[in-house]
Amino acid sequence: MRHYASSQVVEIRGKLFMIDCGEGTQMQLRRSKIRFTKIQAVFISHLHGDHCFGLIGMISTFGMLGRVATLHVYAPAELGEILQNQINFFCQGLEFKVEFHSVDTTKKAVVYEDRSLIVETIPLQHRVPTCGYLFREKEGSRHIDREMMNCYNIPISQINNIKEGADWTDQDGKIIPNEKLTKPADKARSYAYCSDTKYIPNLYKSLENVDMLYHESTYAKDNESRANLYYHSTAEQAAHVAKAAGVGKLLLGHFSARYEDESCLLDEAKSIFANSFLTNEGMVFDV
Amino acid sequence: MRHYASSQVVEIRGKLFMIDCGEGTQMQLRRSKIRFTKIQAVFISHLHGDHCFGLIGMISTFGMLGRVATLHVYAPAELGEILQNQINFFCQGLEFKVEFHSVDTTKKAVVYEDRSLIVETIPLQHRVPTCGYLFREKEGSRHIDREMMNCYNIPISQINNIKEGADWTDQDGKIIPNEKLTKPADKARSYAYCSDTKYIPNLYKSLENVDMLYHESTYAKDNESRANLYYHSTAEQAAHVAKAAGVGKLLLGHFSARYEDESCLLDEAKSIFANSFLTNEGMVFDV
């Protein structure tokens, strides 16, 4: 899981998804090792420039690199027309489709689903309509235990059935339960992205037990009233959300430029929720 | 004079002007020492993303930094509506005006003039309507020679007249010619920006004796046919223009990503026109 100033790339079982796309995102990606042309979908939290001005540049570059796979964009409705006008003018002859999906930021809803992943909106409170996104892996199949398969002489043709949970009946009619032939599936992981938002005391209800939470923390607590005024959060408030939700790990980000050294933000968060981390340009986190 | 990947800032007698504004320009400027909020006008050569996608982000940032001075944008007409739509949506409550000036890329014309500077378009040939820009300082006033002023006892009230060229008549009625009281004005400098363009053999006629010429050189000569196909130039072609125009200095730029080391481009240019230089991110050139 990779984080940038105002764009993040989430990698799940080899698939790449982007959350937000501020100006300069494509330059950052070119410098990184991410195969960014593989990005399938972009989820935009809100229509402030630092979260979406990089989209047209990235789409235009995808075009020049010969992309053919459809790119899905999930964002508040107003971006649809603006983006389409830009594409019509700047990206003539684009050889892939940009499919726009309008997102209702006011309610929790599944906006994307495939075999292995569900993405849900998380309503947030900012100066314009804003939502976060919750990525939840689906439970995977159990892993075949090769030794046991050999031991019971089970033919390869049966592997898929057994992965899906079937038991095995041997030549003597004895039933070997699936648990003896397989090992547990990988734990399904989850990641929540909450930016930008003021402090929402009951936000934790949407985030219970997620493995990793990114929550904006624009200010330290001496600027709590400013945070309130501009619909941003303090590091302490982010930590309160993390603690109430019982998340595994809290990532802090979207720091005000006034903080040359963000360690005060980290300290304030850690005093509430110990497993807190600062994020910065180019950082990579595993869930 | 400062150069970026797809944006340049020209400083003339304390005033700042920008030419082109690709994505990420504002980030580069923040890293530099340029007081970029002072930029008065932006001149866009053509409407390809790498030359104009950074404009809306810079305008939006100017707004957040509390700019009140009008920003003038000179560009091909179609940008007017696209930019205004973006400003209407993303920059509500902007406290400065963005004044759009549509530029005819097909002919040479003065598009900007003030007390000390004239900016002219230079028609170029690229895949979309494109023009370069020629910055010419006006001849300044001559400099007062303090010693001679004292020697002839000339009152301070006369300084402006003498700067503007007046002679002085002393108490005995003797005329002291202006040349004795002043030193020559600074040489009026000129800078021409030509990007993107295919090779135009008679382009030199618009560029005669400019002090510094920036001419794109996307390719080396082994790719001359590709340059032709995509309406770009080789380094050698840029140097031919510089030589025919008798410019002072040639700056090369807009290199294809295929060249890891651009010294082959420089060598090819120098074989035609010795006073050639490579440009790169963040470089500063004096005219």
C-alpha cells in the first residue's frame, strides 16, 4: 500500500487502485516502481484541486503509453462533465474508455465489487461533498496442503473442489474432512481512507476492526478550533477515531504546511492510540 | 531567466512572466526561490497537456495564498472557456481576476506591452495551433553620472530631464551636452521561446539577433524523420535556426525521454552553433 501527498495506490492481490489524484501524481508514479498503467480504477474523495487536478494528466499519459483497458473513475457527480470536456479537448483519439461512476457521498454504499474485493463509501464532513473509501478483501479460498494431498493420493482434478471446501472420500469409503487437507485462507485485509474531514465522533462505527486506517490530521491540538472552522481534523481526533474503531494501525497525513516537523502530530496521536504512523511522499505500508 | 521541464519564468526588471505551465509547475516553483505569486502574466504556446495542465492548480494556489492582483493569461482561444469552467467550479470566491487574452498563433503580433517590455507571438508549426513568444526589453534611460552632476552643480530637480536626454546650460550660458552628464543605458535584452515546433527553415527571420533563443530539440539527427512526422525538431535543426538568426546563445530543451544522456544532442547542436546549452529542471540563465 503506497501513499503520496494527495494520492494513494492500493494494491490488492495484484490489482492496483488509486485513491485521489492531486496535481503531479503521474510524476510521482513515474519515479516509483509502481506499474501505474495497470491502475484499474480511481476513487476520488472530493473535488478540491489537491485531490483531483492530476487526473486529466494521468489519463492523457495513459493514452500516450497506449493503454487500451477501460479506466473507471468514481467521484462526486460534478466531476463527470468537467472531466469529459477535458478528455474531449485534450485527449482526442484516446484508445481506451474512461468510465465515470457518480458517487453519492452522503451515504454508505458499495461502489465497486469484484471476486476478491469490495469498496464502500464512507460519508465524511468537509467544506464540499466528501467521502472516504473502505477497501475490504473478500475471504479467499483455503490453501491446499500438498503433503496431505499426496498422502491420500488425491488426483489433481480434485484440487479446485477441495480448495472450495469439499471433503475427500478415499477408496475405502473413509471421509477425510477438508480441514485435514487444507490450511486456512489468508486473512481478509481491510483499509480505510478518510480525507478530508472534520472530526466525526461516531465515524468509528463505519471503521470497526479495519486493519489499517488513514485519517487526515491537518493540525495539532493547539489548532483545534481552526480544524473545526475549516472542516479538518487534529492528530488527536484522528487517534480517537482509530481507538474507538479498534483498528490495527493508524496512518496520519494531509499535514498543514505550518508544521516543518510533524513529530508533534505523531506524539499527540500516540498518546491516544499507540500504533500511529506519519505518512509522507513515496511511503509504502503493508496491511 | 529560469527554465523548467514545460514551464519557464522570465524575469525582466523585477517583473515575472511565465511561459507555459505544465502539470506540477507550482510544485517546482515552491521548491525554487522564485516569488512566484508575483507572476503577472502566463503565455501558453499551445494546448497540449504538458504545456498547460498546471495552470488551474497554480491559479487555485494563488487564490489560497490571498492573491489580489489580476493574472493575465495569453493562449490559443479554446483554452478560454475550458479554463473559465474550471475556475467557476474549483475556485469559487477567488479574490483576483483571471483575464484571458486569446492569441492568434498564425501571425506575428504584439500581444503585451508595458513601459519596459514588448512580447510578440512567433508562429510555429506543431500538431495543434502553436506559437512561440519573443520578449524584447525596450531601450532604457541613460544613467546619471553623479560625478559630472556634482562637477557642474546641477540641482536634483533636473535629474529626470537629464535622464531623458536633456542637455544642461550652466550659469555662464555654456551648454553641456547630455553625453557628458550620463552614461549609456543598459543594453535592451531579448529572449525568444520556440516550443513545440517542427523545423522551420525561415524561422530565423523572426529571431534575428536575439540575445537568447530557446528552441525545442526533441530528437537527435538519427530521428529526423520521426521529428518531421511528429512536428518536432532535432538539435541540429535548432542550431541551424540559431546560426541563421545570429542569436547570442541557444538553449536546447524538450528532449525525448529516449535520451538518457542528452550530450549527443548538445554535440550535434554545437557542431553547427557553438554557443549551445542544454536546459534542465530548475536551471537559471542570464541573458
